Amino acid sequence: MSPDSAPVRLLQPGDPPPFEVLRPDGASPWLFTADHAGQAIPRALGDLGLPPGEIDRHIGWDIGIAGVARELAALLDAWTIVQAYSRLVVDCNRPLDSPTLIVERSDGTEVPGNHGLDADARQARLAEIFLPYHARIGETLDRRRDQGRATLLVTLHSFTPAMGGVARPWHCGVLYNRDTRLAHALRDALQAEGDLVVGDNQPYSVSDSSDYAIPVHGERRGLPHVELEIRQDLIADAAGQVAWAQRLARLLRGLEAAFVAGQVPSAPAG
């Protein structure tokens, strides 16, 4: 691109905005994010060269999590943000230097529209999708801090029942890195339900190299936080989404008072 040329716009009329905010005036201390809620592809990118149906697989989005997020937002009157674009366009839970920020291949599927991207093409996806989404989260957290409002951060995800031919036994997983306060409390509450196999940092774990939302919005701010994963076959339909949202709302209400009152161990130093 020459110095005098205008940057090429990725999102065009008819493309959805990069995110939707639910309950913008919600009174709850709970704040939910869903980094992989949507499966939209900007019109300018066509279908990314994907075979038919591939965008509907787990590689394209976190199946069912948008519905869970919407139900939770309503049940708890909680500020919630759902990201609209497929993780195959840009993964909004990856550090900017991650090799999986824009993947060329995912779980055996080639993504031709991601091959050989130049710096301008990559930057357009960041500037118009990734950065506005995270800026909106940051602005909201700043405002809540300045208003003296408590915030308990939950990042919502879902995971495929099998990966690489290996079945995953967990119904849900509680993920964390340095700060275990909210994660361990929610893990224990889920295990106490008696009918769930709960992954403790399974099927994934949080790290600075693999994740963006928890390190940036949770750890750096010292907020109680947890990344929650739900197995996709359990929330693939509306009934499952409602059932999981109702269960989570009940458990989170039970944890809320102690965390808002500060009756939990301090976050570890570092």
C-alpha cells in the first residue's frame, strides 16, 4: 500500500458489526464475554475457500455458547458481549503474536482464504474485528472501576466432544492461570452438583501464549475471573442452552456475595 492510499476496508455495508452488547445497563457484578460466539465471515472474504458445511463445525465457532450467553445475560441482568465473526477470520482469544491468531489449517481443514495474507490484510482483520471487540470490553471495565462497581469476569466457551479421534469425558471445564480464586470456587460448586464430570484446567488451560481475554482483562486488572468451557453436544439446541444457563445462574448467584464482599483470598502476586 502506498503512503497516500487509503486503507482497504474489510467490513462493508451488510456485514454485521464485530460484536453485540447485551444488557448494557445491567446491574449485576457478573460480566460475560464470548470470544467465539459467531460464525460470520466478511463479504469481502467470501467463504474463505472452505468446503460446504465446514464453517458450521467447531472450527468455525463455539457451538451453542451464544445462546448460553444470551440466557445468562437475561437471568442475571449482566453486561455481556458476544463476538460476531468466525474464529477462522481472526481468533479473538489469541495474543497478537500467536501463530493461531489467523489459522491456515484447523482440525484437518484447510482455510485457503487465510493462506499468504500480507500485513495489510492481517491488520484489517485486527483493526475492524479484534481490536474494537476488546476495546469495548476494556472501556466497560474502566467505567465500572471508575464507578466503584464490583466486576466478576466469566469468559464463555464451548468445546467439541472429540478431538483427533479422542473422546472428551468432561461435561464442562474450568480454566485458569495464575489466579485460582473464582475458578476453584466455581469448579467446586459444579462438582458438588453430583451429575457432572468437571475438567480442572481441562480440556484446555489458560496461558499468556495461548489466551488473550483472561490475561488482559482478568489478570492484569486483578479481577476475579474464570474461563468456562461447556461441551458442545450439551448446548447444541435451545433446551440445552437454557438448562445450562439456569444451572450456571444458580451457582454464580451462590458465589456472588462472597466475592463482591471480598471474602476470598487475595490474588497471588506476580
